Amino acid sequence: MSLVKNFATVGMATLSSRVLGFVRDVFMANMLGSGPIADAFFVAFRLPNLFRRLFAEGAFSAAFVPLFARALAEGGDAGARRLAEEILAVFLLTLTVVTVIAELAAPLLVVVLAPGFSDEPEKFSAAEAMSRIMFPYLACMSLTAMAAGMLQSFGRFAVAAFAPSLLNVVLVAALGLIWWSGWAGTPNAAYTLSWAVFVAGFAQLLAVAGTLWWIGFPVSLLRPRWTDNVRRLVQLGIPGVISGGITQINVVVGTIIASLQAGAVSWLYYADRIYQLPLGVIGVAIGVVLLPDLTRRLRTETVESVHHTQNRALEFAMALTLPATVALVAIPFTIMRVLFERGAFTPADTLATGWAVAAFSAGLPAFVAIKVFQPSYFAREDTRTPTVQGGISLAVNVGGSLALFPFLGHVGIAAATSLAATVNAVMLLVVLVRRGHFAADRLLVRRLTLLAIASLLMGAALVVGADFAEPWLRDRRELVSGGALAALCAGGMVVYGLAAVATGAVDVRRYGRAILARKRRGA
């Protein structure tokens, strides 16, 4: 059950980061709203984040972590260090070239990501300038992802999971400066945030790289050479660009289409932030912990042990994902109104963003399932199969977005993204089962059914509770409305917890004993 302990460690660190991110977004909505300058900032911010998630956290991590974990198991620290140094030399050179090209090609990148900005010169110019400020963030975060992968292979998950909090800390500080300076709603606000992103990238890299040095695993910078290790990384990484980053490609498609509707880019951004909270806490934690664990088990343990790990990981993930999905679909407008509706964020923004939250959240189980199933491929050094499946999913997303946008606007984009994720998750599962790499046991099927029932009961309780607490939820005093929302969510959690425990969907004592035992061993 050390797997559950590691899930909890990464999940709690990620939750802390996401909660701080919510504080950031609440202030950001107040300071930027959803006007032209906000659209320009979010497009510019999305450019380095797209490449970071697509190449660094997607393709690179999927290829690098299994290779590093195997080198560590077979060659010890010396073999792992040699592999890391060879890859770092080539990776750093590649990042430098990509950053320089991106800085020069900033106008073209903005056109590709937000073609609708071409008709608004001021918005286009602002997005171009801010993207140039923030693009070095890509290099910092790519190197951070590499260092984090090494830490994860050593079983050090906490620091790598906490590092993203530094971005939110720096941005919240920048928002405080914006408020103090009276720059809210002005271009100065967006440019201040852009420079804050630049600084945060270096802070995160320093934190993770410093931890590697602290545990006694410093990595030297060598002359770039095309070695067998680099060649194997590239072979695994190229198809992983699609398989590991398919969600990010879907986001790009949505941004391109959304740029044709005023305010849609900002609405989708705020909606994305809401549903990314459970996805980040649950899905990312599962994916980060499961990949090195499966890589080790495939080389040292039985097939039955691997299947058991996969079943329990999926069970644990869905125990948290299903109630989150139902809650976000049941009361999205209430959540958005209490969290964001103030300052430049209007009731119309609440309505538009709430619908997008519901559409995105419908795909949450699929998004998390992808995080559970993909490591089974990557641990076997198979990135080709998820690549093909990702291409099909991408086609579904593009087709769905184009078909639904004329009728549903930005909500159609969110719905198409969820549909594409569902198709991707189903394909991943079917192929794993056919190859004998996954077999659902009876306990998993039984508990998933009971978890779904408990989640629906919680959803009904939330709807009734929201109607009862409507006067307090609409109170303009933030302490009152925020307290009412917190009480409503807490009540929903109690209903879900009682239903899950009463039906046997969740074995609280089993998980509790495992985590406490792990703490005693580490004491």
C-alpha cells in the first residue's frame, strides 16, 4: 500500500498548489476580467505551457522516467547519472534552440493559436509581446520536469509536486503589486504577470535541481553527443508528443476556435482552472506515482501483482474523481458565482463559464482514466500505441468542436474535449485488455458501481442544499457566500463519505492502516 501513501503525498502537495492557484485566479479575475487584455495574456501564457506539457511533461517524461528508472535499477547511481548527463546535454541544447526560434516566431505562433486576434491589432500586439516575455518559462519548466522525473525514480515525490506552488506564490505577489499600484484592468497588470511567470520558472528549477544536489545526485553538464541513450529517448519521445500531450493539443484546438468568439478564451480558461483542480490532484498524482512503480514491478514481480496495482490505482482514482465530477456538473454556476463573480467578472461571465465547467467536468473520469492507463504502455516502453489512439482522439476533438461551436459556442468546445478524452480512455483500456496487460477484478467492478451510486446521492444532496442556501450563497459579503459554499461542499462530502463507507465502496480502515504504517516506518 506504499502506492496509496505516494498518491496521498503527491495529491496533497498538488492540492496545496491548486488551492493557491484558486486564490491566484480569484484575484486574476478581479484584476483582468475577460476583456481584450485578459484574452491576450491567457493566449500568451498558454504558448509556453502548451509546449511544456506537450514536450516536457508529456513526451519527455513518458520516455525519460522508464529509461532512468531502468538505468537506476540495473546500473545503480553511476549508470543513472551517466544517462542523465548524456540526455541533459542534448536536451539543454534543444531547449535553447527552440526558445530562440519561438522568440523570433512569436507573431506566427499567436496567429496559429489565436487567429481571431488578427482583426484586433492591439490585442494581437499585446499577446505577441507577452509571449516573448514568458517563453523562457518553457526551458526552465522542461529542465524542472527532467529533474522531477529523477526525484520520482528515487521515491522523492513531495518536492517535485510542491514546486508548481512557487508559480502561484510569485503570481499572487505580482497581483498584490497590481492592486497596490492601481493597475487593475490595464495593460500594466498583464505585463506584470508576464514577468512574474518568467521569474517563477527559474524559482521552480532551482527548487527541484537543488533537491537533487541535496540528496547526493548532482548532474554535470557535458558536451552534447548522439549516444545510444539519447537515441532511445528520441525513439520513445517522438510518438509520445501525441500520446502524452493529446490533452494539450485538444486545448490548442479549442483556443483556436474560441478566439472567434469574444470572451470565450477567458471563459474556457477559468472553466479549465476549475475542472483541472480534481484532475491535477488525482490524475497527475496517479500518473506521476504509477509510472515508476509499474516500471519496477514489470521487472521484479508477477503479472498478477501488476494487475492488482492497476486495479487498486483505478479504484482509488475513481473514489475521488466520481464525486468531483458529479459536484461540478450539479452546481457549476454556484461555484463560479461565489469564487469569481466580483470586480471585472460579471454575472454573464459566471453563466458562460458555468456551462463550460459542466461540459469539461463530464469528461473528468475519462481524463483520470487516461492517467491510470497510459503508464501501463509507457512502463513497457510502448509509446506508439497511445500515439495512434491519440491521433484518433484528436480527430474526434477537432470534428466535435467544429460541429458543436456554431450551435453551442464555447460550451461545444468543452463538450468536444470531454468526448475526445472518453474515446481515448476507452481505446487505451480495450487494447490493454486484449493484450493481457489489464484485467478488472470483481472487487473493482463492485466498488466502481457503489462509488457511482454514492456520488449520485451526493449530487442530489448538493442540488437540494444549494437551493436551501441560496440567500447566503448570493450574499455580496464574501465571507458569508464563501462560508456557505464551504458548508455546502462539506455537507456533500459527508453524504458521499457515509454512503461510500456504508455500501462498502471505500475501505477506510484499509487505506488508513496503510498510510499510518508507512508513516511509522518513515519515522
